[in-house]
Amino acid sequence: MKRVLIITYYWPPSAGSGVQRWVKFTKYLPEFGWQPVIFTPENPDFGLLDPSLEKEVSPSTEVLKFPIWEPYQLFRHFKGKNLKDTSVILERKDPSLLDRLAVWMRGNLLIPDPRIFWVRPSVKFLADICEQNNFSAIITTGPPHSMHLIGRGLKRKTGLPWLADFRDPWSSWEFLDTLNLTSIARRYHQKLERTVFREADALCTISPTFKAEMETLSGKNVQLLTNGFDPDDLPKNFAPVSPAKKVLEIVYSGVIDSIRDPVPFLMGMKKIYGQDRGKIRLTLVGKVNQYVMKLIREDPWLNAHVYLPGYVSHKEVFEFYERAHALLLILTDTKNAKGNIPGKLFEYMATGRPIIALGDPQGDAAQIIYQAGAGEVFRHDDEAGLIRGLSEIAESSSEKGSNEYIQAYSRKNLTRDLVNLLEKAIEG
């Protein structure tokens, strides 16, 4: 069996689609003749935790852990224990001078990201490991893009075939635009990115738009390797869509923040159902920012019709899906919005629940939804369309989506694509 070293910052008990992507690849790789070995921090700084994901990692999977030092540990000494990362500061309406200084330092001194201090010691540690193990390939996944610099260092030392997986862009990533980068810092990001593009044996990313952008920047062929769903995650005898009787149940799962805005949906929902208190309930499963929570709590109708259970485990999310008549998808309305394909989209489609989405009707996620026949996508400002879509969902009880089309996004089928990519990288 071939062995592959996978370098990732996010690993259980961390939560999120980036974790699930490589946990699922790790699960299915042995079925295709590849034994994964994971390299991840021993003491990472995670914002969200989901210990249930640890159960999905086979006891036979070797996980190498190595200590990491991150500047957030120092910054929290001054700002308080609850600070997890820069995104907390960026959500604040009136950041303090120290907040603004922290963001500037994050953007201009910690390049490509605060995990940069893990690169050199990790390369040294892993170079010795590679000498003692018969690895056939190396995989790095980012962000954080420092993981790719570890891959670059190992490539230079060992010559092993290296696949760089981009879950988000690098130099064109919209997040960088929030960090007040100087032109010098921006050019340094681009310089590091070019070295990774040039030295990696294979490149892959999660959406057609990101693929096209990376091919333009790199001058190389970039493979499309989307996220997907695992049939094993769906509860056995998952209930079909039930007719909406007294209450129309709509569920959203994931983060609600400054770039994922549910307000247009909330206002459309209130406009239709505001006169009848018993017809609809929206459940926002996950982390919701203070602005939206305040809006809901201060509006009596929304407060009565929007349920906020908070963050739940990945397994528990499917219990909410099972009770839903429809699933809400909120896509970003930002520079990278066209290439934004949330990992939960594929799980949404696997449930058969109709999807109602806010986002770019021409974006990559919208194309998947329409090709699957899984639902409809409305611009954030298309109030009339959104109202129509809500009305149609209330009148329908049928499942949505082509099962044959959706199966192409099963984690096992996607792992087969990954293995083909690895084999080509070795041959090349």
C-alpha cells in the first residue's frame, strides 16, 4: 500500500468543512490502496470544536503531532482569553487602536499567516520522518497557506511528489483585503504563491472559478476537486420530505457573519408570514454574529419565529435536516463569491430537501444547484424572487435533486478522483 503524508492545520477536534474534507479523504484512501499519515499541530488555536469528528478517524490512521507557537497566544495576554483570531476583531463595529494595530500586524508582519512560525521546525522534523518512511507523495491543504510552505520545504529536501490543495485562493483571497496590506506585503504574498505554484507537482482547488483564477496565475493545469457528502453521515431511514402542515420548517447550518447575511431572507419571510404567527419557523444552526442576534431579539415577530440552537456537532446537524421542509443556503456577497461553494451544499443535496439560496445566480454553487435540480438561487436584493420561492416551497412536498448527479459528489467518488491525481503526480 502506498503511503501519503497529509499536512493540515485543521484536524479533529477542530470543526468545519476544511476538517471534514480531509477526514473524509483519509477515511476512503485505504480503499484505493493509499495509507494516509496526518501531520497536524499538537496545540492548535481552534475557534470551533467538534469532538465527535474524532470518532471518524480510524484508529489505524497514524497522526503525527508537533508543537506550534502562534502570536494569538501572546495577543490574548493583552486582549483577553476569549479572543480566538483576527476575525473576532474584524466583526467589531468600533475597533480600538490596539485592535487596528493587531489587524495591521497580522496582515503585514505575519505572511502568509500567523502559522508561519511552524514552517521551519516542521520541515526539519518531517525531513527526518520522510527519511524513515517510504512515502510516495506529500499533500498540503490551505488555508492557512503556511502549510504549502512546509510542502515546498519538504519538496526541496526530499524530491517527493507534492500536491497542493487550495480550499480558498491565496493572493486574491478576499480576506486579505480586510487586513490593510501594504503594497510590499501584497507583493510578498504573490511571490510566495508563485513559488508554490511553480514547485508543486500538482495543484487542485474546490470550484471552477478558483480553478480558472489559479490557472491564470500559475500558467499550469489545476484540477477541480470539490467538497462532497458522505452517505454514512445520513441517519438510517432518513425521513422523506413531509408535507408542510401547521409550520413550515426551514433550516440553515453554518456561520452567520458579515459576509453571510440572512437579513434579506428574514425580511422576506416576515413579509409573507408576518400576519400569521404559526406558519413558519427558521432555525439558524451554528455561530451567529451579534448584529443578527440583536436584530432577531429586538423584533417580536422574528424572535418568535427564528430558533437559535447555537453550534452543534456535525452528526446533530442531520437531525435538524431531517425535520426540515427546506434548507436555506446563504452564499457570500464578496469578491470571491462566484467561486464560493460551501461544503454543506453537497450534504443539503443528499437530503433531498429543496434548497433556497441567497447568492449569485451565475456562481459556481448556483450552477451545481440548477444542474442537480435541487432548488433555486436568488440575488440578495431580489425580494420578489425570494418571496416567490418561499411561497413555492410552502406549496410543495416533493424531494429535489437528481440522485445520479448528486452521487458524483460522494466522498468515496471524490477520493477516487484524488487518487487519480496523486498517481498522475507520481508518474509526472
